Amino acid sequence: MGLLACLGMSTVEKHYTVKGMTCGRCERSVQEDVEGLAGVSSAQADHATGRLVVRGEEVDDAAVRAAVFEAGYQVET
């Protein structure tokens, strides 16, 4: 049992499609900015598929979109 489960919290997993990532550096930039958000425990980006998976106890869609934009990319709607 994970720490969040012990504390009565559940982990949320959300998937996004990010436009403009072309390399590993792009992935790291997006991941670092998103992982800096409150409530996010991990972010995994894949430039080949354009996928971003975000996990945490609370994942705020607007904050994720803003962090991706700050990194220089755009979340598709």
C-alpha cells in the first residue's frame, strides 16, 4: 500500500496530448515544469507520441496546461 493510500488519499492519473515536442530535451522540459506543480507526484512525457501522463493526489487541468505552455508547448483540446 502506498503512502497516499495510507493517508486516505488516492492517486489520480490524467493523460494529455502535447503539440510541439520533438526530442528528449522537450520531454524533460515539460516533465520538470509539470512536476513542479502542487499535488503532482510525477509526469512522464513522450515526444514520439506526444503523450503526457500526470499522476498525483490532485491534478489541476488548468495548471498542467499553463505549465506545458510555460515550457513552450501546447496541450491539445
